[in-house]
Amino acid sequence: MQKSMLKGITAALFGTAVLMLGSFMAFAEPADPAAQDSGAGSVPTLWVVGDSTAAEFQDNYYIPRYGWGTQLYRYFQGIEIRNLAVSGTSTKSFMETPQYQTLLNGMQTGDYLIIGFGHNDEKAESARYTNPNGTASTPGSIQYYLTEAYIEPARTAGVTPVVCTPIVRRDPGDNYTGESGHIIGDQTTIEGTFEGGDYAKAIQMAAVAKNVPVLNLTKRTREIYKTLGSWKVRDRHAWLSSREVSIDNTHTNLYGAAWNAWLIANELSQTDCSLKNYLIANPTPPNKWLLTANPDYQDRAFSMPTQDSSHWTSVGDWKGTVFGDVEAMEYINDIYFTLAPYDEDAFRIAAGRLDGDDTTVGAKVGKISTRTDGIAMYYQAVPASRNFTFSADVTIQKLDPNNQASFGLMARDDIYIDTVSNDTLGDYVAAGPLMLGDPDPWNCFARKSGVLTSGGALTRSYGPGDTVHVEIRKSSDGYTCTFGDNAPVSAGFDFPLTGLDPEHVYVGMFVARSADVVFTNVKLEVE
């Protein structure tokens, strides 16, 4: 990045006097002294479990994400810290991770455990949701999982548990009484109705009931955020790009994570918990010099299309396009691709030259591959600041189950009109299958920072003649994708699609390679 560009960006974001550091030395993390091997059994271990707000990331953001679990070492000494936090997990779903087994197998007498969940317990999906309105004896409640899966196993192992309430989400309107403050209303999805409530309060009640120290990060971060105002709080959060509208309101940057780690140390110092004996002397809040941009980040140029396709006719608000790795421009035609109305309020999309009445699709064009995508899509733009639910029923007419074929719904960071490109394009999430020729096909998928990522294992497959319901839900923390009777997927999909176009998310129905499908009951509900 040119120095003149960086100077203009940093001055606009945080003030020239604060961020014009020149060297970016703080971006390189110092060695974590608390995590170094001090010899087996020589010091106790501080275990950390939690969600993305505590987890470690590998980002190429303009200002990358850091969880508070990665910064605890700044305030502790004489103890080994093991951060097992996993992005996208709740008190319920964390139990299915290898990290949970590592915790159960690794805890020893004299160790400590910090528990930091809440953000994903609020998710309206059966795999992660926990009810905020039950006690520790109510199966399915967050108090139940905190007690049965973490507090009691820790105590049985001779380990001292400590519970944290979740940090607030940055609220541009400085209103922290609702979702940003973890007070959720009832939510209804295709899986049913999920009861809302106050998650921070429920976590406190669980800790008090079991006489466990509770560190009220919700209260502390809410007070700080309201005092500073959302304008100043920008400097504690991750930025997907150099533009302000790309701020990740859920996840903190290095400076914000270090601040939250200090809050944990400060809250802990006011308890009777023996873990405070391992705090450094007089821990002070972090210096703002930690706040720096990623020296390897490069802005990519993108402009929202100003004209519609000259080949594919728009249907209502839905605009047709074929773009990406589709072999060559001569393939962008109605012989190799189909985007057209199909009966009333239905859409047909196909990729690949159709071979008569054969059950396969020949002349393979388009793809979802490791590096590139080539797809046909009906799309429209949604303001990036709005949450939405996008759903449809898909009837499969033809499908060749190869590893690059796919269909379903997609939410993207960018869109192109009838363009051929072999470059890696923008990020997205997709409610659809992939790797259909593999023994373990994927249930939904995403591309983040250019890397193609599986949403999990496909447990129910669909073929020609089947109709499958698909859905994408956008919330404050990211996206949840559902493909038929398979489990909803959101873990790992907790990133904003604002890196290239910070003001819009492009949602639509798509097909890639050797598939012919019809979309009906298409609904886009924007909050």
C-alpha cells in the first residue's frame, strides 16, 4: 500500500496523531510468555473456552480480528494459558468440538477455567441455541449447559471455574438494550420458534447459583461503549477494508481484545478467586499504540454495476448474470446457460449444454473450484446494514454430481455482469451442496478471504425430481445457511460481506456447472 494512501486512510479513521505509526511494529505479536512450555506440572494451566470474541483468527483484514483469549497473557504471570475458544460455538455446540475433548482430557487439579459464551447461544438454530429462561436443572437452557458441561466437570477435575458474560456488540446508535446487549426477542424459523430473553443475566444467575466467580463483561463493555460513543469505539473493532462501513461490530481488533483482557483482569482482581494471585502487579489498560493496520492488506477495486445484462432479462427485482470462470465469453449464451422465468413466480437456472432428455448435463461450463467460481445467478442488492431472511424451494431437474457442481442461494460481497474472469473474486456464503462427487459432500459452503470453506458434512442428499428448501439468514454476527433437512450452518460464517462493496450485499439464486433447477416460493424479507 502506498504511504500516501495509508496516511489518508489512517488520518480519516482515527486521527493522524494516533495512528501514523509508520513501522506497524505492533502488528507482529510478541511471543506469549504464558503459553511457553515451563515444564510438565511446574505451573497450573488457565484454560479458556468460548466463542469468536475470545478466539484466535488468521485474517487478511485491513484491521484484523483478535479475541480476548489471545491477549490474556499480557495480564497474567506464573500460569500457562491455553485458549481453546472456537469461532461460532455456543455452550451447546462447543461440546461437539475436538477442543472440548482436549479440555476434558487435559484439566488437572489446581488448574483454572474461564468460560466465555453467549453470542451464539442466541442463534435461532437447533444446533447452537440455548434457552435463556431456564435454570441449571432445565435441559436445553444456557444455565443447564454452563453447569453440566463446564462448571461441574471442572470442579470434578479439581479445577476452579470462572464465568464471563459476553461483550456487547458495537451499536452505531449507542443503544445496548436489545440484541447488541444480548437481550433477544422470540425468533421463528423453519425449525420452529426460539424463545428470547436476557442471556447476560442468565449467565450471571448460573454462576451465582453455583457460587462461581462471574466477570460481567456485558456491563463493563456497555458502560465503556456508551461513554465513548460508537464513533470512538470504532478503534476497538476489526475493519474488513479501509472503509468505515466495513467495520465488524461483533469482533474486536488487537487493541479491543487487549482492552477486554484487561477488563477480565480488573474484574477478577475484585473477586475472592485465587486466580487473581496470578495477575501481574498493577495491570493497566493497553496502550493505543497496539492499534495498527495490516501492512499486507491491499484494497481491491470494485464498483457496483450500473447497467443490467443485455442478454438476460430481469424478472421483477431479480437481475440475471453469468460471471467468473466460465471458460470464455462465447459460452455466455442461452445454449450453455439458462436464466428465465418458469411458470408463474418461478425461475429456471441451468449451467451446461443440455443433452436432450438425458439425466445429465453435458458441455460443462461454470464451476465452484478451490480458487475460482463461475456461476449463473439471479440477484439483487440489499443494504449491508440490514439483516434479512432469504428462502426458496428448489426442484432439481437435472444434476451431474461432480465436485464443481452446485445450486442454491448465495449472499456475496460483489457481483459482475456477464464477465469472464479467472481471478479469485469476492467472498460469499452459499446455502447449497458442493463436492457432490466426493464420498463426503459438503453441506453449504463459503469463500472467505478467497479460501473455499466447507460448512460441514452433507447428511441428506438430493437428486433429480427432488424439491429442497434452502435459506440464508443474516444476523448481526454473520450468516446461517440451511440446505434441506441438513443441519443449519453458521459456524465459520460469522464474517461481514463488506470487503469489496461495504454498502451492499448481493443475494440471489445460483447454479454452477452441470445443474438445471427451478426456484419457487422465492422470498426475501429485509428487516
